[in-house]
Amino acid sequence: MKREDFNNLLGKSRNEIKGEIGDGFNYYMNPVWTYEVERTWFGRRTILMVTFNDEIVSEIDLLKTFRKF
């Protein structure tokens, strides 16, 4: 997975993100939502971090880690 795979989320509202990806375990008013988008067979996770600014997605980041989020 690459960051470019999620560029279509930029500029969308919280409700649009919730409809497209789901709400997961994110608190609705939190400025950063996280989603686990991939897990390898040896436990490395790819986490999608969606940052909101004034209810609109302003930043997307992918984090690859072995930690539990």
C-alpha cells in the first residue's frame, strides 16, 4: 500500500470518510482517525492516519509498525 492509494480521501468530510471506510474505533470528534489497512504474516501493520482540519480531511499518512495501535 502506498500513500497515493488514499489521496482520494483528501478534502472529504467526516461523514464521507465514515461512509467510505467506516468509523472503526475512532471517536467522532477526534482530529486524527486511525485505521489498520494491512497486516503482514509476521505481524507488521500498516496504519492509515487521517487528520481533519475544520471537519475536512487535510492530511493522510501511512505508518508501518510492529506495535499495536
